[in-house]
Amino acid sequence: MKKTLILSTALTAVSFAASAQEVVVMSWGGAYGVSQVEAYNKPFTEATGIKTTMVDADNPATPIKAQVEAGNVSIDVADVELSDAVSLCDEGKLEVIDHASLPAAPDGTPAVDDFVEGALASECAVANIVWSTIVAYDGSKTSGVTSIADFFDLSKIPGKRGLRKAAKANLEMALMADGVPASEVYDLLETDEGVERAFAKLDTIKNDVVWWEAGAQPPQLLADGEVVMTTGYNGRIFNAAVGEGKPFEILWDGQIMDFDLFVIPKGAPNKDAALEYIKFATDTQRLADQAKYISYGPARKSSAPLVGLYQDGKTEMGPQMPTSPDNLKNALVNNFEFWADRNTELSERFNAWLLN
């Protein structure tokens, strides 16, 4: 049976190599993009003969929407946030992916049971990582940071703050910093009172904020001394700290956990090869391999035991993950349904707030 499966896989690979010589993958660039090239793209090309080309975007959901609406799609696979995957799928801008077709875990557990809860929440997407928005600071210059409230406390820790130029994550962190338990954040944000309270908290630091839009910016803002603290993606900060030797520290209190997922835009030029890429990239071994390069947790349960050392050969990656027990003490899981429903409304409110 095993030999038959291997032969079948090999023949499928040859077939796809013959019919589609390139898969264009759009992701977020930086250390994250490098981790995908090393763990997914290069091995996929070696196994199938299909070339993979990586292209970067500040947020791949934006060009996907534009390309599909224009009827001129050049992307085969894209890496997007969960709320964007849900919205784009609901709008008919993504291909449906049969989750039952994804490879089983090494012990035979079906993929639908092996992915962590929420990783297959959209019928158009397959998660590859669990990541977090966290607060980071330069430990050689700043001390005494113990809670998310400190990010909003200019009297305790004076200086500029870095924030992503978006409503998402900022509103949640503002409420947690104002004393709202993580378990009550989204119930409160469903009310006008909760939204007002979040913006009122943001008002307290608004004049001291440096806004960022791309994931590579927060570590650069810290390195240049433009901010004393910034929100950022945990993997980008890890890469700067461990990969580049910067004296950066992560505050896990108030972290907001999320998924990134692979999707296939409607009308992708190489749809079949794109699906094979996703199956390959989200198998147990490949997701574990990515953790060698960046501290994002694999979206499969069976990958966790295979996560070992960073590429430096000495740093244990388990404690660096958002999902490490020590990092989960006051964590919030992004409510993708909330943002899929409210993103447009709250983004407009946020943009108006920025101008006032």
C-alpha cells in the first residue's frame, strides 16, 4: 500500500510538473517569506520539478481582491490572515479547497482532525502558522515592562510607541490595557460603549504614536531608536533578536493570536498545481521545518513534537512560540468572525479617528 501511495504521488508530481511549470506564491516578505521559501518552496520544487516564485505584499488580501475583480489574476497561492480569508471566501473571490484531500498525519490521523482548532475555519483556506501580535522593546534601553498596560503608560515609560496603522489588534490591546479581561474583549467591542472605550484609551497615546504598515518596520523602529516600544509580529521580533543579535524583548502579556492561511484566488492560472503546493506545504514535516527559521507555531498538532532547534543549532524553538504555555497566561485569540463582520465599519471609524 505504501509503495503504491509513493508511486501515485510520484506520478501525480510528474503530471503537474509537465502541465504547470510555475506556481506564483504571494506572501508578506521578510523573515517570514524566507522561512516559507526554505521550508516549502525549495523542497516543493525539488520534489515536483515545478518552479515556485515568491512575491511580496504588505497585505496579500489587497492585490487578491483587485486582481479577481479585474479578471486578471497572476497569483496562484497567497498567504492571508484568517479574517481576510473568511471575507474573500464569502465574496466568492477564492477557490474552495477540499480539506479531506489534505495529507494525513504520519500516524494516519485525518488532516481535518490533525489541524489545530480554527485552522480550517474557512472552506477556502488551509492554515500554516499560528502567530501573534505582541509588544516589543529594546531591553538595553527600556526596563520595567510587565504588562500590556505599560504600553499605554507614558508616565511610567516615556517615549514614542509604534502601532500598526489599522483598527485590528489596536482596539483589543487598548481594552486589555484598560483592565478588560481577554475573555470579555470581543463581547465589549460588540457594543458602542466598548468601541468608545477602546478609542478613548488609544487617545491617551495618540500624539506619541509612530504608525507602521509593513511587518519589517517594527524591529527597524526599535533599532533606530524611533520608538521605545512597538507592537509587532512575534516572528519578526524573534528574527531580529535571535537571528540578528538585537537586544529586543517580547512582552507576551496581552498577545493576540491569529492564523495565516494559504488560499487560491479565483481564476488562478495554475489552480491544480497551486493545490498540490498547499497540500505539500501544510503537511506535518513541512510545517515543523518552517519553525527552524521563525517562531511561528505550526498549525498541525502532529508537527509540534517535530519542532526542534532554530537554524543556529542551539535555540530551542518551543518556548519561543505564541502557543508555549508560559506565553498563554493572558492571551487573546483573534475573533475572525467579529473582524469579518466589522472590519469595514471599524476601519472607517479608525481612519476618521486618525484625521481628528
